[in-house]
Amino acid sequence: MKISNYFLVCICIVYLLPFAGCNHTDDGSFVEPITVYEKIHGSWQATAVRQIDEIAKANSQSPSEMTLTNLFDFSTFTITLNVDGNNQPTTYEVGGSSPAHFPAQGYWELDYPFQNTDGSANIISLYSGADKSSKQGELQVTAMPGANRTMEIKFTRTTKDVPFVSYVYQLSDINE
């Protein structure tokens, strides 16, 4: 009797187990993933600007960094990254009276529309024309906005592909 009860329970489990997975779970409707374009478009103002001497930094010399925020009107620096109705990049414009490290207006696009899974910085390419054939500069997005609407971009000057000075702009969302 004890063996037949055990056998009956085992048979019930074997026959009922396949039906346990028949329950349909509603995962909601599909939503497109959030792109970096959605995160970084809009108007941004500098809250801090640092100059990094890349050669001194590479040779462990100090000082290798200098704060420029209150010098040369860097506190007036603004950048506006425009997108169209489909969140595709269009134009950009730099405002303020700080020294121009890269062209004050033009067109832009990212190297990849999503955050890089390896943790590397997204690259904003700056162009002179809408056809995006003449590249004028490149910015690295070193800190991505999220719940905290701040962003950090880095512009690096090079000679013969060797970086010698970088400018790091810490920006906050003007429209926040």
C-alpha cells in the first residue's frame, strides 16, 4: 500500500509537471530602448572646466590639471545638441564668451546610439555640413546623464596623433 501511494504520487508529478509551464505571463508591451541621443540632447551649461596637461600626466609630473571655470569666461560656456522628431541628431551650437576649443556650430552624431557595454566613452563627432562628410572635431562623453541631469564631455588636442592637452567640461541641464 505504501509503495502504491508513492508510485501514484510519482505518476501524478510526471503527468502534471509539463502543465506547470503553461501559465502565460504578461510582460507588457514592447518599448524601444533609450538611446544616448535621448539622454544628451538639449541645452547644457558649464559648471566646471578643467584643463589637463596630458604630457605631464603621462610623465607623473605635477601640476597636471588646472581649473579654468572662473577664468576666461568658461562659466558662460553653453552647448545645445539638437535632435529631430525621431531623436536623430541634427545641429549643435556653442554659446558664451569663453575661448573656442572646437567649432561653435555645425552638425553632430554619435559613434554608437547606445551606451558602450565595455564602459568606454561615447564619441560625439562634430561636422561642418549636414552631409557629415567633413569632420571638425570630436568630443568624448565621459559621464552620461541619468537621473542626475549632469554630463561630462572631454575635448582633446593632439599633434601627430599624440594628445597634449584636454579640456573636461562638467555640464548641467539648463532646462531642468
